[in-house]
Amino acid sequence: MSVTPDQHAIRPFTFEFPESELEALRARIEATRFPEKETVADHSQGVPLETMQELARYWAKEYDWRKVEAKLKALPHFMTEIDGLDIHFIHVRSKHENALPLIVTHGWPGSVIEQLKLIEPLTNPTAHGGDASDAFHLVIPSMPGYGFSGKPTSAGWDAEHIARAWGELMKRLGYTKYVAQGGDWGAIISDLMGVQEPDGLVGIHVNLPGTVPPAVEQALAVGNPLPRDVVLANDEEKRAVEQVGHLYQNIAQFLMMASRPQSLAAIADSPVGLAAYLLDHDAPSLEMISRAFAGQTEGLTRDDVLDNITLFWLTNTGISAARLYAENKTPFLGAKGVKLPVAVSVFPDEVYQAPKSWAEQAYPNLVHYNRLDEGGHFAAWEQPEQLVNEVRAGFRSLR
């Protein structure tokens, strides 16, 4: 098949959301019909009514989308077509010579907004406590069906396909040596890039590493006891098994996306319904977000949370993003056979803390492993300074 020149073109991209769309959003929020209060005093039934009511009040009355929109518009955005789908990405080049190209991938329920706090310290390290030798050129794409990227109209855009597309993207940008980073889906995609080994990729950094031994994940995923030949060598491994088992026992929303994403139509119609669904990712994150809307300041702010949810609403990507789970054929937390150099950062409030022994088995070329003192699943968003330090340290030996 012949390829016309414009099929591989890198096109500048701009966006504009008219005030009428924001007014319509506020009207929908104010018209929300809430359910009754939960019958428990904890988060075991989902997002508390009190949290959702305060979120809705703040969203409709005080929140200002234009603030984050201005931050986004100040960055260079681009679009390119890969395998028939428009892929959006932010591309920020460092002023420092010998900067290392880095592609960073967000997760669910995320977007490029997750990475905004990383851009300045990674591209301009001398202004943020680092050395010029720590500089990166950053490529931050929106996954298919998320944010400004195109929405697949047919099946096939799974994590392996996205990983191949990211290799093609970096090739089109002219990068002959680069690294990849991610958490959540971004970690899975970075892992798969490590398996595929596209030309130029020299290593990956993940903050939700795929280290669970296959036999362990296969058993826990269906609620079975571990096989008799599986030996847990230390307390870290025992704790990880408990955490992974708990995760698989409490993933109702992920199973819904994996099996019946189109039946989630209500999240395309109700902004507060969308918000509740996106907030209920994992227990520590939900508890932190609930505290934020109760007036406490830690990790994510109310604006952080609503910046991301508002982008989902304005781009109407609640369902298209959910379909990634239906496409998935890859073990979420299992070892995938990465041979390239890998750096791992373990945050204490992540859905599981990967034991170093598992990381060494899953990643035979493990070049960095560190357990952090604070932070959870959304590390780039919640603890950007710590993640920046981890990315710098993790890739230092690969420059």
C-alpha cells in the first residue's frame, strides 16, 4: 500500500471550549438528583454522598476550568495519525544539550493533566533542584479514546497496539534513543514497549510495576488459593499477595468496563455521575480526595481532581476511555518478560507494593528500585517532586 506524505504528518493542534459548554455543564451539575446517604460510616459502599454534594457545589459555584485550560494552551500540542487514528500529544523540548527523550503515559481515570506538574522540572532541571545532565525532552500522549486523541470506531486498540503506536510516534519525532515512563495503564504500556523493544527504546521506569508471578496473579484474579508450589519468601511477598487479592476482590467498576462499557451510558449524560465513577479508583485515593473536598490540603487538590474530570466531560470520553478495559488481553500486574533496563518506584499507598524480590525476577535488568515514604497511585499528579527525583535517578545510568 502506498503511503501519502501527509499520513505521517505531525500537525499543530489547538482546542477551544466555548463558554456555552461550561454554562451547560454547570446547569447539569445544579440539576443533579442525588441518591440517599450511604448506610455505612466508611467508603465501603463507594463515594460518600457528602463528598459528591460538596464536589458538585464547588464545581458549579467556584471551580474555574479556564485556569487549567490556560496551562494546557501554554504548551505545544500536536496531532498525528497512526493506524488510522488521530493521536494527540504534548511535546516539550528541553533547552539543555544532550537531554534524554522521554515518553510519559497516563492511566485511567487520567489524562495528560496528570503529567503537567512534571513538565518544568524534567525539561528545565536547573531551575528545579537538578543538574543540566538530568534534562529530558518530554512527549506526553493522550491514549486512544482519552482527552484529545481520536476515539477508536472498531476493536483492536488494546495496550499492545498503543505500545506499538508509541514506538511509531517516537520514530516520527526523530528520536533514535529514548526512554518510557508510566503508572496505571501507562505502566502496562511502558512494560509492553519494553517487551516489544522498538528501535531507540533503551529503558523504562514504572510506578505500578508488573512483577506479580504469573501463577500468583492467575490464582488471585479468580479468587483461588495459591498453587502449592508457590513459595512466598518473605513478609513483603506475603503482604503483596494480600494486596493483590484484595484488589481483585474489589474491582467491580473495572469488571463493568471490561465487560459492558457501553452500558455505562449514564456517565456520558450526568457530570456528577461521571465524577463519582472516576473518583472510585482505589481506597487510599478516594479517601484522600474525600478529605480534599472536606477542606484538607494534601496530595491532590479539589481543582486537580476537577481539572481531570472536566476534561473527560468536555471531550465526552467517559465511555471511549472505559473501552480500553474491554480491549485488554494483558495481565494487569503480572510479569511480562521485559529484558530492557527497568527502574521501579514503589509508593506506599499504591494498590500493591511490589517486593524487590519480585521486581528482580520480573525485570532481570533492574537498574533502580526504591520504596518511597509517601504517595499513592497517582504519583505524577499527587507527588510530582518525588516522582521527578525517581525518574532522574532511574534513568541516570542509561544516558
